[in-house]
Amino acid sequence: MDFLRFIACAWLLGVVTVRAQGQPAVTFDKSFEGASIGKIEKLDDTTFRLHVEGQYDERGRNRQTTWFSFRMDNVAARELTLTFTDWVGEYNDKPGACPMGPTLRPVFSDDGETWHHCEDVVWDDVRKESTLKLKPAQNTVWLAHVPPYPHAKLLKLLAELDRPPHTRVEVIGKTVLGRDLHLVTVTNFERPDEAKKTVWLQARQHAWEAGTSFVMEGALRFITSDGPQARALRDQVIFKFTPMLDPDGCALGKVRFNAHGWDVNRHWDEVDLRDPRWLRLMPEIWYAKKAILAAHASRPIDVMLNLHNTETAEYVDTMVDDEAEQAKFQRLFARLVADTSFDPLRKLGIVLTPSNTANVLWKERRVPILLMEQRISPGPKLKRLPTTEDRLAFGRQLIVSLAGTVLTP
């Protein structure tokens, strides 16, 4: 069996071993939660060409390549050269999309928990390939497109935070593969709800957008804390969180689509809660939509924000066409720009053309909802690549800004 055929067979088992004469084996491992990488080509003992695996939608279209995560063992003090290829895919049925570029750098970790951006990375814009050089200090190194936030990390956080008297964690449904979909409510349950405002924060509709989970964790840790500001906000606001809408994808190292291939940030206009077909195909949207609309019917949501990541853009969009709601959103936008690391490339977007994202909840049931994109590349404010610490800090800033907006006329 030649080397490439051996690699292909072994990779199906999740582990590829490459032996250099007289040295321990170099091992590539994708057998852990959230891992993904495609074919591996060995160019020499320390030089490898790695194909990004990608994911297709339910029609076999729109190949998305914005994710890789794997581990290498027996690499201490070795000068590794890794070229990542096969980035070019398709977005919204338009071929040629490429989610990698000269301003983006993968991350590495010595322990699988603490992440650093790789320093020596070169982008070839002709071949659409990124090459990084790395000399690990430890015998094991993890690499990923952005710092991972797997499903298990959320479950651990929810178990830690699920404590009375001010936090309630509920299961509102199941994913295609049977994982729980969670709704977290945080408020002072000992005070009547009548005078309270309602804020809703949602994250991780796309599995690769792990930055949104770090923002969500920062928000949850702050608002459930014992600090005086958090306690005061819980007295006045009901906070709702749908923290991870695609736990299947987050656990399995996917990119954008659920286990049936449906985009969890599309089709919100199609999903009819009365039609069991949508429950079967897209339970993630179905259950989230059901919970949101039920809550809004009981107590109107004052503002809902959907968190997303993108490569180089940062902005907020809404379909809200009501002047009073638009004014509220403008106040929120101004707060975010003034008081947080939010770094938009343009003004608040009022998008009145038809859409199939969660923003259609405004058109359907007058839920005042916005979509936020945060870049993973450097921006003018930070002047560097954002870190997990930046995302966690922004979560706290975001909750304060959202609450301040709805509490201030």
C-alpha cells in the first residue's frame, strides 16, 4: 500500500501516524470533540499539506470550509511546516467563496484550553493556501481555525451556573441527533415580573462561530454573578439565553449546517410550528422559534440579539421598520460603539428586503431582533486579532449595554 492510500485508510479511524526514521511517530488526531481535518499529504518528515474538510448543505451545495481542529503528538522541538489548502467553497449558491486570507491566523494550544495565534503564517492568494511554521515546546499541540468552544464546554458551564435563586436552565427540545437544546433564564425570581424588561441573547447558530460562545459565556458569568451591578440588573430585567443552537455541529466539528444539512440561520421564514416536517428537518430552529414566540406572547421581548462571527466584517442589522424601535436600536448601537470593543464598519443596517434569517421574527410576530456579526480578523479598535479574553469581556459589556438600552427611555 502506498503512503497516500495508507493515510486515507488510517484517517477514517481518526488517527494518522507518520514515522520519521530514528524518531518517534508524528501523530495527527481528530478523534476528539469538535475536531475536523481532511486529507493529509506528507511532503517530508516535518512538512505536511492539509486539506480543509468542509461541509455541504442539504442539496450538496454551498460547501463551507471555515473550520479545522486537530491535534499533533510527538512534535516537541520539531520545526513543523503546515500548508492548509482546499479553502475555496461556495456561499449563498455563489462559487468561489474563500474564508481565509492574509489577515487571519490559526490558533495553537499546548493544553487544548489556552489558545494563541500562530505568528509565522503566509497567505498565497494565487493558490488560496495558508502556510504556517511552528516549533512546539511541548510534545503535543492542538491547532484550530479559531479558539474552539465545544459542546461539552457549554454543558460544564450550564451545570456550574444552574443554581437558584436567580438562574433557571431548561431543555426546550432536541437536535436532529438527540442533543439537548437549552434555554437559560436569569432574573430575580423573588421580585414580580410585571415591571421588568426582557432581553434575549442567542449564539452559535453556526458551529464554526465559536467566538459567539465565548461572548455568551462572558454574558452569563457576569449576569449570574454576585456583583452589585448584576444584582441590580436582575431586579429590573428578565434575561433569556439560547446559548448554542447547533450543538450537533459544535460536537462533531461541522461548519454551518445541522445534521440534515440545513443552515440554522436560514429558513426561519419557512419553519411553520404547525408543520411536523420542519420539526423533523430543522428541530433546532423549530424549538428555538417556539420558545421565542411563546415568551414574546406572554411578555413582550424588548430586544433580542443574534450573535455571529464573520471573517473581516463587523456590523449590526435589523428588519425593524418601526420608528420607536429603530430609535431604541440606534441608542443601543451608540452604546456599543462608545462603551465596548464593538467595532462596526458601517452604521446600523436597516434591511427591509425579504430575509430568511432569524430577523424575520420581526415581520412575523414583531419581535424586536437584531443580528450582530463580529470579525475574527484585526479591527481598528483592537489593532490585533481578537482573543478569547476579548470575547469574554465583550459578553459582560454587551449585557450591560442591552440592559441599559431597555431601561433608559
